[in-house]
Amino acid sequence: MTDESRHVLLVLNAGSSGIKFSLYQADGDPGLEPQCLGNGSFNVHHDTEHLIFNRTGTQAQKEEQWPRNEASPPSGTLFNLMDWIERHYGWQICAAAHRVVHGGDRSEVVLQVDDQVMAELQALIPMAPLHQVQCLAPITYLAREHPGLPQFVCFDTAFHHTLDTLAVSYGLPRALTGQGLRRYGFHGLSYEYIASVLSGYDTRAAEGKTIVAHLGSGASLCAMHSGVSRATSMGFSTLDGVLMGTRPGHLDPGILLYLLGERGMSVDSLQQLLYHECGLLGVSGGISSDIRELEASEAPEAKEAIALFVRSVVLEIGTMAAALGGVDALVFTGGIGEHAVRVRNAVLEGCRWLGVQRKDHETDEPSGCLSMPGSAVSAWVIPTDENLVLARHSLRRLHKLS
């Protein structure tokens, strides 16, 4: 098959300043693992739109910039993105797949988009205001500009549908729980990927009790037994759990009542605080939400922010171990989990009580074992691939349409 005749699936992961994307061959055998043709990002800056693309199997990185049209929303960059793909490779985009943070209580990972699905996802915006709007904007754009293009959504919440009643319940009146005020959990596409590849690293971890730490700007942990979610740190919203880049993690609700009642803070101001001004950024006194910049800083506030992040992760690992009744393995993934070696080692040091014996030397390998041979609890770093999970589910659905 020539490039010019190739049909491709466009996988989109939308964020606040741009879009990460992958292209997968859509003409292949549906029974085989999807073939990734390349990965890229499309970032929106003040006056430019910047595309970076790495084609699979090549070292060359392609870049292009466009003047930004201030009147266009970030999803409008899809016009330039799709045009660029067709101009440079002649590939025909035959479907699009989108990561959607909140799918409510749905157990299905993937759905084809229609008007009813969009209405249901829009109704969930108040439960994930930071992410849901960003996820839905490209879907709306493509539905308007390419109405015949099949679109699929995959939910970050669906992996956690295996949580039992106790794992999803808060100490709220039953009437409120019945109205959807419960734990959902997030980062499910990342956890599904780790569960799918874990046997290739450690059979005991795949079949036993494993805690996966997805650590990035957004961070959470998941307790798995035989690759199935049994507990997770994020709850009703993406604010809960461990300290994050700009989000606080666990927080006494009395603080929120105090800010609303005694400080006269509005709901909008409180939302701005919780989603954009807390976490590493807030604790560091505004130095940065990026762990790399904090590690490079000599400021005591930066060091304190990192220490608090490590402490929150270690404590959450203890919680996950209690939920599982023991632990066989720890897995680190996500931007911080995969690349911040000193932070990861500090977490492992804090988990010695669990039986983790980490290797003496630091490693910056992208994947592999972090623990000593014979360690009671093994430790691993495994790069995640959410887009591959999106492609797996969406291509199976797409082939059923043909």
C-alpha cells in the first residue's frame, strides 16, 4: 500500500494550549496491534500555531508554524493539522478518536459519537470543568466541518468501573450518592495500557497486587489486582488524591467552607484557585508547576514543594497497599514517573517499609526494573501509551462499521 492510498485514524488528546496527536494505519488487520505511523503535537502560542511531528521509524522531526488567528478557538487548529497531514503524506483521515476525561458511570471504554452521546458528555462538564470542555471542543469542530467523519470517544473513567461499592462511596447521604456524587477515578486509559503490557515485564506483578503511579502534571495512583482496578486516588473530580502541578490533592473540606464563608471567595475564584494556583506551583510560591524547573531551583520553597509531592505519593502508596491487602509491585509512569529520577528514587526510599529494595545506582532508562533482585516488592518504570489504547478500541469499532 502506498502512502497516497493509506487510510489513517487520527487520535487526539486535547489540552489547554494545544493538541497531542497520533496517526494509526486504519487499513490493517483488525486482529493485529494497531500500527502507529507517527506522533506529534500542535501547540497554540500567543501569535503562532506550532506543529511538531515524528514519523515512526525515522529520526527526522518535521516542524511547521502558522500565524495564529486570535478569533479561532484552539480546536480550529485542526484545520491546519489535517491539511498538513494530507499535504505532506497524502494520507486520508477516515476517522478520529478522542480521549475524554469524564464518562460518568459508563463501563464502556469506547463509544461512537452522536448527538445523544455529545449531550451526555456536555452534561458532565460541571464534574470536570478543567478538562471536559477541552476534550469536547475538537469533537464539535470535526462534527461541524467534517460531518461524515466517524468519531469515537474513549473514557478515562471506564477502567475503574470494577471498583466495588465501598471503593466508590463517600460518607454522604444516600440520596446524594445516588445523584452521582461518588468516586469515579481517572487516568484509566494509561492504567489500561500498563495492565496490558505488565506481563511482559513481571508476571508476578501482572497476576498479583500492583500499584501504578501515573505521575505528571496531573497525578493519580491505581491499585490493581490481576490488572483490574480495585482502588484509585482520584475521586469525584480530578482535584483529589496526591499533590499535582497546580491542583492540591487531598484537602480538608473545611478549608473550602472557610474560604467561601469567612474570606468571601466566590465559587469561580475558588475553582480558579483549586485547578490553577495550588499544587507544586502554589507550594513553591509561584516558582513553577514543572518538576524539572523546581529541581533546578535552589529556592527552599522549590525543595519544599518537591518534598511535599514525594510525601503525598508515599502516603497514597500506603493507602493503595492497604486496599489491596499487600503489594507485589510498584510501577511508575507519566511524565514525572518516567523521567524525574530523583523524585522517583525518593518515593522508593519512602517505600522501604513495604519491602522495596531499590537499585543503588540511578537509572534514566525509559523502561525497566528499578528494584534489586530478590526485592520483596519489585519496582518498574514503564512508559505509558494512552493513544495506543485509544487506537485499539476505536479501530475495532471502526472495522465493525465497514
